Amino acid sequence: MLVNVYVPLLVTAALAVLAPPVARRLPPRPAAWALACAAVVTAVGWAGSLALLAFTGVAQIPQIAAEGRWSVAALRAEDPVYLVVAALSTLVLAAGGVALGVAAVRQGRRLVRSRRECALLPGATELAVLDDDVPLAFALPGSPGRIVVSRGMLRCLDDDHREALLAHERAHLRGRHHVFQSVWRLTAALTPLLRPVAVAGDFVLERWADEEAAERVGSREVVAHAVGRAALASAGAARPVALALTGGAVPQRVRALMAPPPARRSLPLLAGGLLLAVCCGSLANAASDSDRMLDSAQWALCSAHAPAGAAATAAPAGHAHDDDHGLDGCCVDRDHLARAQRHL
């Protein structure tokens, strides 16, 4: 457990540094899926490692040990984690849990508000045109989603650029990009190290929509000009949501559209998958080691309260006993002792 429990934390830190720049060079659709999978797996690994580290400290509280029926002395003898590390892990995990709850409530409210605004928009078609001179264009998720464009934005674009704009926003709705955003926001709330992944993810989603728009329109240059003109027209205007033609880093998006489509690369995805597998395997091994350690501590307490003959025949030489924390009603039976011996 001493090494395995820290591996998911290291993998999370490594992916937080390496994944964003790599994802920006990959085709955007597989990059978005890879970032979402990496965020979920590393967030679970992060929380699981912190929980195991925190438990080693919490389990040594006499009241907790009495409820769980294990030996505090035996647990302290086998526990390789410093109490300061366990306490810090508890605080970080608690703060992450609170942040995750707050982010989940915000995401839920955002979804409800989006659906309500969809229902209030004029017309019944996919496109809703607002009588507003402020240049605005964005995709509004709902059931179904709507594309919202202001008359001010339509006046800034010619027919080809309008087609590119609509294709871009349809790509956001068709790909359900708001779900990806929710995943990244929730995982970043639980694991602050993943905030760069969330930022890179938003950029990748805009690139995904750009590439699909270029395929629909048949011209990467037209989409690039539409992105640039829409961004210049809406400069200084409030942008209500991130799923918009003017979202993300516009200069980088324009440069990517003016270049050939990104080549497919399997090596970065395979390397990332290997890191995630290492994260999961290390967490599983750490959990197994923690379970064996806990069973050994339970066995130590039960053997301490077993009849002298049973303890003499079952107890291994040198096994720690807890003479300070007696527990009335300790369930010492043949099956429990046999199970405990198998883990020793």
C-alpha cells in the first residue's frame, strides 16, 4: 500500500500537465473523449487514494476501532502512513467533496435554466432569431436544443459565413458537448489538478465543432473567416454560454482551420490509456492491501479475547495484540479465525 496508494495521485498530476498540450494537437473528437475518460478515471483514482490514506488515520480513533472491532495497536504497527499525511488527506478529500456538491448543484441549475430558456424562445424551429443588435450566437442545450442568433450577428455575416455559423452550433448540439463540459467541471471541482484539463477540453470542443462545420460547408477557409468575423463583431459583448462560435482561443482556432486537418495519432491515446490502467491497477492493489491490513487488525483483537487454547494454536509468532482496548461481545469463532489466518 505504501507505494501503490500514491500512484493514482502521481498519474493525476502527470495527466494534468501532459494531456492539455497533447490534446490540442490531436483530432478534436477523439481528443475530447480521451480528456473526458482521463478526467473521470483520474478523479476517481485521486479520491480513492485520498480515502485510503485518510482511513488509515480515522481507523485509529478508539471509538471507530470499537465499532469496527479491530485492534488499534495492530493497525498502528502495520500502518505505513504518517498520521499527518492521513489528516491532510482527510481535509483535502472533505474539501473536494464539498466543492463537488456545490458544482453539481450549479450544473443542475444551469441545465434547468437552459431547458426553461429553450421553452421560452420564440418559434418552434431549431433556429431562434433574437431581435437584438448585439452580435450573439450560441447553442442552448435542451430537449431539443436550440440555436440562438441575434439579428446583429446575422448582419455581420454573409450567406456562406451564416451557414458555417449554423453548422458549428449544430455540431455542439449533435455532439452533446454540454455533457463533456459538465464532466470536466465536476471532476475539476473534486480534483483541482484537473482544471487545466477542463480548460483544454473547452478548446477541444470548439475545435470539434469547427472541424464538423468545415466538413458540412466544404471549406475550412470559410469557417475560419466566419470564426474571425464573428469574434471581431462580438468583441466586448457578454457571452452567455461557452458553446458558441466565438468561444475558446479564437486565433488558435483560426490557425488550425487554415492548416490541413490534424493527423490521426494512436500513440498518445495508447500512452494515456496505459497511464489510466496503471492508475486503476494501483488503486485496486492499494485497496486490497488496506483490506488485508484491516483483517489482520481485526484478527489481532479477536485472538486477544479468544480462549487461551484457541489463541495459542491460532496466533502467529510475534503478532501484535491489543491489551488496551477490550471489546465486549467480540465475535471469536472458528470461521472468523480461519478467514483472518488466510489473509495473514
